[in-house]
Amino acid sequence: MNTLLTLASEAPNGKFLPGDMKEFYWGLISFSIVFGLLAWKLFPVIGKALTAKGEAIADQLAAADKAQADADVTAAALLAKLGDADADAEAIVTDAKSTAVTMVSDGKAKAETDAAAVKTRAAADIANIAAQATAELRNELSSQALAAAEAVVNNNLNDATHGSLIDSYIEQIGATS
């Protein structure tokens, strides 16, 4: 402030105006011409630039609003699908559990049926093997009994006994005829 007072006091007329008023008027006219040219040529360009910038910002805001709305719709669709996915997963798990229960019960029934068939075949095989063993045992016993009888007969039968047996047989046949 002191500087302004110092400058004002140094001016020849004691005011802020220059000492020569012609210089003031010419400066005022020059300033008016330059300001008029600026107002005529530059201000419309600046105004158009500001308007274009404002319109660009408005367009960007509208595009952002549209993108936000699209994103909200997409998010809602994805959330709906996610909800459906949860329901689908639950249905799949339930179906898998029921399938597992069915498979277990079917497996048990098949195992029981197979076990019964195996038992039946085993019983039939045992009966066949027992009959075969009994037949083999009878054959073996008769062979051994025959061998034992031959041994006893051969040991007890000498030539005299043998001859008398043949004679008695012939007499029996002759008596019956």
C-alpha cells in the first residue's frame, strides 16, 4: 500500500493517471481496440470450446450412466444365474444322493441274489460230489471185498475141496432137472 501511495505521489498530477492525458486516451483507445478484437474473434472461439467441452462431458456422463445401467442389468442377470446355479447344485446333490441310495440297495439285492445262487450251486455241487464219493467208495469196497473173498477162497480151497464142490453142484443141477 505504501508503494501505491509512493507511485501516486510521484505522478506529475498527484493521481494515478499519467501526466500526459493524450497518452492516456491513446492507451484507452488501443486497449479498447484490442479488447474489441478479442471479444469479436477470441471470445466466441473460447465460448465454443467451453460449450464443446461441456457437451463432451455431458456425453461422457450419459455414456457412463448408460454403462452403469448396463452393468446393473448384467449384474442382476448374473446374480439370478448364480441363484439358479445354487438351486441346480442342490438338485444335483439331491439327485446324486438318491442315486447312491438306489445303487446301494440294488447292489445289496444283487449281492444277496448272487449269494443265494452260489449257495444253491454249492449245495448241488456238494450233493454231486457226495454221490460220486459214495459210488466210488462202494466200488472200492466191493473191489476190496471181492479181493478179500478171492484170497479167503483161494486159501481155503484146495484141489479136493474144489472137486467136491463141483460134484455137489452138478448133483444139484441134475436133481432139479
